[in-house]
Amino acid sequence: MKNVLLLLVLFFFFLTSFAQELKGVVLNENTNEPIIGASVYFDNTSIGTTTNFDGEFVITLKQTINAPLVISFVGYERIIYKIENFETNKIFKLKEDVNTLSEVVLDSKDEWSREFKLKKFKREFLGRSEFAEKCTILNEAALVLNFKRDTKQLIASAKAPIIVKNEALDYIVKYDINNFHINYNMDTEANIDLEKVFITVASVGYSGTTFFENIESKNHKRALRNRVKAYTGSTLHFMRAIASNKLKEEKFKIFKGSYQTDPSLHIKTFKNDTLNLTEVSLSQKLNVLCKGKQSSIQSQVKRFFIDAYGNYSPIDKVLFGGFMAKQRVGDVLPLDYGLF
């Protein structure tokens, strides 16, 4: 019994020794008045809070994370802050956003109806999976959509974070768009209705910050099973498997072309204990298979980095194809999924 108690004490010490408490204050830059209800969260996680009546916040981290801290409030410019040298009681001052999207004027030459543009946006933003079909954008009115005939491009922006209810995974996802565009292959020369022209997607590009809120519906057990399904073979699953050197145990098969190969021949990992990161060297483009889900990965840098959550950087220098590339907002899980 004494041994059991000793183990419990040691386990508790192990957890708390890694805990980091972040405290700060959010103020209006012009007036120095506290901003009540500002969102403070780590990007792509469910780790976050809102400021109290004094503009104060406290967040407890159980592991070092490489994701930036996001501080936002409607009507103010967002702050995206890297926390490597986070100061105790850090003061963040939000600047009022003078370039408010409420004043955006829609292009009078736009030949696509809002309904048509919204359909195209949802298809590429939420995705096309069974989980994406269960997603609802709760504030569609916040979206500003413009189709540009000359560039064959649909561009999206928003007056506020896009709020998505994902009933399949039991999350409320708040996505703050930096930029979003869809490039199309289509004939714009013909003098015909552009909503009836044959269209294919050439490329999709978007970036932003994301915060996840757990919800518990009457079908929560099903949602938990769906989360496991969404996780399996995902980018998050793959990066965690690389960082822990458990690709085989996690059922990932690596192929050089069409031939299966030993992962250790092409994926080299180095532990950086100082930064608590895993450095990864990827020799060439590789194909990946996990329980029937096919993907590919290619790095444009000599080394990229993975933290304890499975978050990788630089995010724009690691390219994916197949299943991993097709995952959209309707499919993704927070970086802290399944860890605590």
C-alpha cells in the first residue's frame, strides 16, 4: 500500500513539475482600460480562456507547446504571441481595428450569387467528409465572399471569427480567417452564366487561428468514436508517431514510390531537450498508408520540428497529399486531443 501511495505521489509530482501557469492582462491600447471577455487561447487547441472584469487571464499548460498564444476581441486587431520568453503578468494591449470589414464593399461585377459562393466556400473550408457534412456555420452573415472573374478565384474574409458547430465530433470550432482563396480551372471567356460553367478546383489556400470548445451532446459516445476515426491516419497522428518513434506501432506504413520501406531509412529524428522538441529530417517525398488511408509527405527544409502535442513547424514547408491534404476544418482535432 505504501508503494502505491509513493507511486501516486511521484506521478503527481511528475505532472505538476511540467505544469506552467501563464498569467496576463488584456487592455485597450488607447485607454488602458481592461477588455472584458477577450479570448486568450493557444492556436489549434482547446486550451484557452476569457479575460475577467479586470482584463486578467490565467492558463495552465501541462506540456511545453510550440503553438502561439492568440489574444483577440471583436473590433480589435488580434495579437499572435510566441511564448518562449513569456513574462509573468504580461500586459497585452489590443489596438482598435480601423480597417473593419463592416465597411467592405462587394464587387458589383461579381457574377456568382451569394448562395452559390457560400456552397463553394463550405465545400473547401469544411471539407467533403462524412464529418464535414455534420458541420454548421452558425454565423454565415459574418462571411464576406467575392468571386474574381479575371483571376478565377473565390476570396473569403470575415467580420468576426467563423463559428462552426461540428455535431459529428462534438466541437464548437472558432476559426479566425487570415486569408482564404480557391483557385478554379474554368472557361471565363465564354459569354455565358458562370454558375453553369464546368469548374474544377485548381488549388485551395487558407490560414487563420483556431480554438476548439468541447460540447457534450446526447450522442457524445458516438462523437468520441468519430474522433478516434478522424485522428487515425491524420497529420496529427502521423506527427506524434514520428516524434515518439512509433510509426510501426501506430500502423503507419512508409513507401518509397510504390515499394514499402523501413521508415528509419528516410525519416531521421533528433531530440532537442533544450527546446523540448523533436527535430525531423526527411530525405525525400514519401507515401504513407495507415489503415487504408493514403497520403504523401514532402519537406522543403532540411529539418522541421515537432512538439509534445504533435504540432509541427514551419507549417508551410511540410507538404502533404492524399488523405492528410484533404482534411479540412470539419475533420481536424485540437492539438491537445487525447493527451490529458
